[in-house]
Amino acid sequence: MDVKGKTKDNPKARMDIKEYCRRKELWLQELQNGKIVKPKASFSFTLDEKREIIQWVKNLRMPKGYASNLGKQADMNEGKLIGMKSHDCHVFMETLIPFAFSHLPERIWKPITEISLFFKDLCSGKLLESSLDKMEENILVTTTKLEKIFPCGFFDVIEHLPIHLVQEARLGGPVQTRWM
């Protein structure tokens, strides 16, 4: 959502793209007056798009006890969600992201939805060995798709963590008994 101070899509990351990637549409551009401009990335939102998503979240009604009132965390002026509890973030990530970001181009929306569904499946109360095998295969492909979309600076240890979570689920069972 390109929140100031929280995004990893910054000029330093864009300079890395020029050095390590072939995605010219993300390179920093120098204007004739010497000013450097960061072109809008295909995965980022305009302020109007952010406001549209925030308005959708604000109007959303959840079953009682499923999540807190996300509308209270909606800041329409800046187009961001603030003060969400960890459970609300979990609900947003697993359930709402596929719908909220559905207007993005399919090559971007699909991997984001896949990672969202991965966590939904991983956090389910019952895990089958066959589904864990499929999840392990799919998360590798999904991570590769994400690496083709986002700048190199986006990927640190946390973004590669899902690859190891399937093995952890095999060893420890469903996450409800382990994650806090």
C-alpha cells in the first residue's frame, strides 16, 4: 500500500534493481533538470485506489467475534489501516487480501492471493500429509513469482520464511498449538 516509512520500495531498492535486474520500468529516471524520479510500480496503488480499498474495508461487516471492527482502523485521508491487532492482520492477510487487491493486474494479484491462501491452509485446524506436500511445492513457485514482481530490497529473511513453515508444520502439527 506504499505507506510512508514502511515500504521497501525506496530509491535505494530501485538503484539495486538497475544493478541486478532487467526491469527497466522500475529504474530511477533522471529528468532534464537533474531531479531523480521514482516511476510508479505496477504493484503500488494511487491514493484514490487506496481510499477505495479503505472505504471497502470500512463498509465491511464481519460476523461477531471473527475480527474487530476494521472500519475503526481505516484512515481515509492517508489511505491506510492503522492500529490493527495481530488477529485483525491475520484475518486481513488470509481472507480479505484476495478481494481487496483483486483490481491489480493478474500477474501481481495471483501470487499475492496464493501466499494468502497458503497461510490460510497452513493455519487450518487439520493438516493432511498430502496437502502439506502440495503446499511445499506451491510455496516455492509462489515465492519465485513474487521475486519477479517486487524489488530485490523487499526480500529479506521474513519473505523466505514460508518455505520453511511447511516442514515446521510436519514436525509440530497444526499451528494453533504452537503459534502465539
